[in-house]
Amino acid sequence: MTEAANDGASREPAPPDRAAEGHAYAEVTGAEREQILKALIDSMDADARLRAALLINVYNAGEANHATNLVLGDALTRDDKPCEFAAEIRKVFTHVLKDDEGICWLVKKRKKGFDVLGDWMQNVRYREEFAYRLLRHTSNQAEIRRITEEDLKRSPGLGAIADNLEACYLSRLVMDGNLDADSLPHKNEPQAASAIFVANVLIRKYDPHLFNLAYSHGVPVSVDNDMAFGFDRNLKHPESLRFPIFEFYFLRHAVYILFRVVLGESQAPEGSPNQELHRVITKMDFDEIHHRPQNVVSEFISARQRFGFGDAVMAAFALDENHLRESIREHKKIEAVRETAVEAGYAGEELDEVVALIEGNRQTLGRDVEQILRAITGRDYGFDTIDAGFPGPGRD
């Protein structure tokens, strides 16, 4: 979408939950900002350690069936060393704002992103707002808010931070005290985690790793939906390769990064699952992956068959089969896709593309979730049979 196409107020109405008079914002600085960052980092670090412990405990409980035992890596055995991804939060949180209701928000700005998807802009407001609006009733999602001219009038100094309203927007910080538990559709961890997993498949969010989750009131909330809506469109690949490419990236981020956090790449023992996944996934040339993704996924499955880490991964992510099944049904019932996309700011050809993407993915959601989970665990869940009750076009 061009910036010119994204300017029309009549085509892009303000969200209904916006106060007409706007909000007053003040930048959080100094000791207060450090306190917020420390709380976020400590929370992410503690959660990564919890996921690691769950993975290792479940995996090692079935030691007789495994080629090797898992051992905690240095990154998780030193209390004074936060996890590598959690430490990166300081680079992301360049500006934190507090509104007139005491709610803290991260300022996000559009920029050129990692070129996995070709000509892809990162931190695009209408993309993240669409994900939030589309999914907020079916899975726990961080709220996305626009910055308006009225906000600028009420907020001295905001204009210097949000110097381009089309390129800047706000994401609500997910942490206790900044988020009302009653606003979340799911309030227990297995239900929330399973719904987020399904939502990620629906919107083709290819990077569902540990640090695109935040926790509030003990349940996960999905954050940073920027890398979504891309793997089934605008790709220079035959349609038959698009889902396998998405599946590869989904598995790489969801599973490999979990192992990487647990063991640390430098700590991987000879013959360990982490070493095997490192060889299969990260040492492959990306261009080669794009030409033969099915082969790479097959090698991933072979590693899973060899080391049997499926149950451990399910436990680490708190996924529950019954909640997954229920969530697939709920996400397939999502309505008003086009209207929601228009409200978020999509228009023209890109609007048609993203609507077709969601409508198509919705029809095959059971099969898609089934295929990814089968790669992780080797089990048949029968989720693909859910699709029969929701006829319509989908991928072949």
C-alpha cells in the first residue's frame, strides 16, 4: 500500500474505541523507564527459564527412548545473565509513553525489514492493527492504537517522537498493572497458549518464538504481529511451495529457538537434539530452503523421530489438544474479514490479497494446524476433519 493510498480519512475511519478528543501522552524516562524495562526483561527471562525447565523435565522423563539427555546451557544456569532475546528489548524500546489513564505504550515506527518476504516493510501499523482487530476476541493479543492529530495537540513533545503519523503507532505493553485481565478472552495458560498457536497459523505469523509472547496475570499474550499476512502472497514461488515455506519458518522459530534458549548454541553436546536441529535448520542456505522446503521439513521430522522431543515441546508451550481443537473452530467462525481489514487501513489490491489470504486459510485451518503439530509430535490429531464443516476454497 502506498502512503497516498493510506491517507483517506473516509476510507480509514478512526477505531470506535478511540476517544474523539484524543489522548494526552508523556514520554516515560529516567528511573521509571528503567523500572519498566527491568520488569519486562525479568518477566521474559523468568518465562524462558520456565519453558526450558518444562522442556527438559518432560524430555528427560522419557530418557530411555532418547539418544541423549538434555542439559541446561550456560544462558539459563547463571542467574546474573538474562536470556539473549530478553536483553534485546532495550534496543526495541526506544520510546515508551504513558497516557492520561496511566497506561504505558511502546512507540513503533515503520522501517525496512528483514528481506525474507522480498520487498517487506517492518512495523506497519495497519498490518498489526488488522491482526489485533481480527483476533482480539479469539486469542489474547496486545492492543494496537493509532496516534492522531488530536493526540499531538494534547501531548507536548509527542510530535518530535511521532514525526510521521502514518509511520508511527502504539503497542500496549503487556505486563501486570498495565493490562486488565478481564479484557483478555482467555484467562488460563493452556487455553490462551493454544489459541495463540492457532491464530499464528491463521494469519501466517512465521516467527512465533518465545519472545513474541508476553505474560500478564499468568497467561500469554501475543505481541509483535508484524511478520504476518505474507507467506501466501507476494512471493516469487509456485503456490505449492508457499505453505511448506511457511511451515519451515514456523517450525524454525517455534521449536529451534526454544532449544537454542535452553541449551545455548555453544553448549550443545555432541549428538544432542539442539545440535541436530542446528544442522538441519540453521546451516541450510535460505535460497535452497525456498526451492525445496519440503525436504528441509522432512529433515526436521527425522530429527524429531530420532530424539522424540514432541511431548517436551508441547509441554514447554503449554499446548493442549482439546483447547487447540476448540480454538480451530472458533477461529474458523471469524466474520467480517473485509470490513475489519478496511477499518485497519487496507485498501485496493492489498486489501483483496489479505482478505483472500484469511478466507483461504480459514477454510484449511484444521489441516494446517494438524500438519505443523504432526511435524512436531508425530501424532495424528484429526484436526483436518474440522474443515469439513466449513466448506469453501483453500490451498490444494
